[in-house]
Amino acid sequence: MNDVKVGKYSVIIAIDPDVDRNGIACLDILTKSLDIQALSFADTLDYLHALTSMSCKPLILVEAGWLNRSNWHLSYRDSKANAAAKGNAVGRNHEVGRKIAEMCEHWSLPYQLVKPLRKIWKSTDGKITATELSAITGYKGRTNQEGRDAALLAWVYAKFPIRRI
């Protein structure tokens, strides 16, 4: 469903898939209010299924790292076993994202697969910190990395301004 446009939606739900907890961010475009959660796979499916009963369906963004041309998470110091473990973990996360997209398709929920955003933030791994996310969005609640990544994805997709602090 790559022909979906954000303009006809008032709510964006962004999902950063993860084997343990999926980051879920619900962004109301009109008020710029944000709700961020970390849900298990089963709870994520329950959350999505509940959306099928809404008269106005939100746009669902699924972060799809497998769309990147390359996806190396290796260091030159990694052993073969470590490299294999990293590859396994990345593949498992990608499969969670594919299954979430499959269920959106099954339930006729509008969704879009989106490449991960570039990691340009101040943390050592380039991922956005809670402080940075709060400065951009005003969100004050506790978050994990997947939730912050999902929130940033929704914010950027809505074309809201971002300034790095």
C-alpha cells in the first residue's frame, strides 16, 4: 500500500517492530498530541484490531528496515557467532514488522511500509533520546527506544518541524 497519502488522515499510528516490545506512537495531527506505548506482539495485534471498528481509520506506518539497501549491524571485531546472533535478531525484528503489515492488510487497515529514519541524534548510537524527543514534541511520559523511534517516525511523516537540540 505505497500509494497512501498522509493528508486524508487525522491520526497516524507509527510502529517500530521489535521481538520483545513494539514501539507504538499514536499522533493526532490536528492537536499534535502524542501517545507512546511499548506493546508485545499479541497486544499490538489487539491494538490494531480495535482500530478496525473505528469509523475513521488512522494511517498506520510500519518501520521496514528490510527496505534499506543494506542493513549491516556488524563491527570488524565481531566474532562469527556474534555476527550470526546479530543477523538473527535483525531478521526476527523484520519478520515482526512483516507480520504486522500482513495483519493490517488482512483487516483492511490503511498502512505504509517506511524506511527507518537516519540516526542523526546526540546519543552514541545516533538514536533519539527522551530529552530530544521531548524538546521536539513536548511529550513528557516515559519511553523506550522503540517508542521514541515510532514517535519520531510519525512526527516526521506528518511533516511537523524538527529542530535538533
